[in-house]
Amino acid sequence: MNKVVIIGYGPAGITAAIYLKRAGIDPLVIGKDLGALDGYSSLVENYYGLSEPIEGRKLIKQGVDQAKKLGIKIITDSVISLKQEDSHFIIVTEKGKYTSQSVLLATGKTRQTLNIPGFNTYRGKGISMCATCDGYFYRRKKL
């Protein structure tokens, strides 16, 4: 039985896994996709510790690589169900079944899209999907 299973391997899930490992707890991380930092996040520039912009996928890869170097087990799979039984949880994925004393949900969010011509062409290349994240780039510009 695992002590902690983290569902989601975006920045929050991987960061939690690294801190748990450093605290002497071996987490298991299960994730399927990159969520909001997938390929359409052209550049991430507002993340602590980054002196240069980085693509969302590269940022995730660096975090996953760091976690793997620490010996953290990461499984790429989709969670189908999560159920609490007595004093443990049962996590069922497409490929297997896991038990854990605790579960940390770090699934993040999926950004909403618009069904308009040209949207996917300019997604991450001029179409902003996060006013807080991207407002800085459009400051004092005519839009």
C-alpha cells in the first residue's frame, strides 16, 4: 500500500511529490496529460525561479525529470475512479489498481476554448487565455 498517491503531474503535483520525498515519504504520482501547460502554452514567463521564458511542456519535463532523479515513481495513466474504503483509498486507472493511505488531487484545470475560425491557429500565439498571466504583455498597447 502506498502512503500517498498524487493524481496529476502538473507543477502542483510534481512539486508536492518532491517535497513529500524530501520529507521521507515515497509518493506515487499518476497523471495523464499536462493540463493548462500543454503545447499551446507557448511560453511561461511568470514562474518562480525562471530567469528566461520556457515552454509549458519543457517546464513540466524539467519537473518530472527532477522527480525521477529523486526516485519518485510516476505513472502515465488515466484515473477512472477513486473510492475510500475504511482507512484507505482505492485508485482505479485504465491500466491498474492502487491503494493508498491518502490521496492528493492535483488535477489542475482544462482551459475553455472558443469555437471560432482561426482559434486553434493562434492559440498561444496571440490569443490570450489567461488575463492574469498575459495581461502584462498587452499593457499600454492598443488591442
